[in-house]
Amino acid sequence: MANKRIDEATGTETVGHEWDGIEELNTPLPRWWLWTFYLTVIFSIGYMVVYPAIPLLGKGTEGLWGWTSRGQLAAETAKAESQRADLKAKLAATPIEKLGDDPQLMQAAVAGGKAAFRVNCVQCHGAGAAGVQGLYPNLNDDDWLWGGNLQEIEYTIANGIRQPDHAATRTSVMPSFGRDGILTAAQVQDVVSHVRSLSGQEKASASATRGAAIFAANCVACHGPDGKGLREFGAPNLADAIWLYGGSRDKIAASVANAHAGVMPAWGGKLDAVTIKMLAAYVHSLGGGEEFTVAAAPQATANAQP
């Protein structure tokens, strides 16, 4: 441009622009910066050639190397599965009640079960397996409807609870004593007084005494005379102050009047046997797991507390 000149102070040519007497020097970029820029251009061109990079109408360019993030994930997954093959084979060959005989194998099973729990179970039981009162049971306590040793937990996970068209599923049925007209509203309240007295939530009273007689006539077949439940029926312990549906008078009255019927998927049709075994080991490790005594006797019995 006509206004270009050499700046006397720096010896650098100006760009020819002037704003209120202020001029701009045409200082060249450092060579290291230019070469870095050129190298990034060359690298980007090479990247576009060998990797998927350019979106087209149907799909993007595949690149000369044929690499994809999905392919890499599949390869890494296959590698991990291969590395775990020996462990899975050992778990598959070990009866679940014998896992405790091998602390290292049990530790591996618990770790695998924890990962499987995060994928399949946290939606209901929560990340800490504490459940949600009135909906999903707390797996950290020692309250078990059908038993809490490794084999019994494994059976429950595999076969689920109240699954239609599943002959081996856990099933129990409690009458809706109020809704079905078996007990009057006053009798329901008396039963509540007795049930709450079993766990020390209420003191002895005339209502509790009447409720004890009603309980003996209608409830002991499943819950037992002491209210501690019978696992062969899936009937809960009413004397431990642990309540899935709440232990207040109103909550217990609602349970007696209108029985609940919770459900759980039968994971046996969705997960492999080793994963179910690992899940059982993890649930057992949460704090409420029981020692194995005798072989579990799965029940599908009616007329028991849900």
C-alpha cells in the first residue's frame, strides 16, 4: 500500500494503515509458530485420511485404517472377557455354598456382583442397596422373607418374586383382611395394636389383648404364634421392628386391610448363572447375609405375607 514505510525505531515495515496517528507494524510471525501451524495442517489431513472424519449423507468416511470406537470397545471387551474366563470357569464349577471356602474366589465374586448390581439392580434398590420404604426392600439389614444364605439369595435372584408363567418363582399371598371383609375396621386396629406390641412399639393394652386373639385365629399359620414369621411361606418377621411398608399404626393398618404384593424380575432368564452367583455373593456381603445351614427349600405357597 502507498502508505507503507519503514519504522525508524524498529526497522520493521508498517502495514500502511493509520488510525488517529497510530500505525501497525507488519511484524512477521515467529518461524517456530509457522512451522507448528504447518505441521498441524499436515497432521489433520493425515488424520482425515486414516480415521473416520468426514460426515457424508449416508455415513461418514471410514478411513484407510478402518478404526472405529465401537470396534475398539469390542476388542477391549473381548480381551477383558478372555482374562476373566478362568475366574468365571472356577465360579461356575464351585457350588455357591462353597464359595466361602475360598476367600480369594469369594472376594472376586463380590467384586463382580457389585458391578452387576450397579447395572441391573440400583434402579430399584438404590446405589447403596438401602431400597425405598414402601416399594423396595433394604438389602443391608438382616430381615429376609425367604432366607438370607447364599443359596437362598441366589434362588430368589434367579427366579424372582411373583413372576407370571414362572413355576419356580417365589410366591406368597396375604389376604386383604379389611378390603375383603374378613375383619372389621375395629378388629384391624386391634390387630395393629398387637403387632406393634410384638416389636415393642406399643405397650400392652386392651386393644392389643383383643388383637392377640384375632391374630391367633387368622395370622399364626403364616407368621407363627410369636409373630416371627415362617420362611417357608415368605411371611415376614413382625417382631423385629423392620418394616418394608412402614411401621406406624396407619401403615400397618393399611397393610392388614389391603395386602401388598411386591414383585421382582426373574433374572435367570436375563443374566447368566455366574453373574447371578456373583450378585448373590455381593448381596450376601452387604451385612445381612446368613450362614449356609441346609439346602434351601424354595416355596410357591399361597396364604402368606407378601
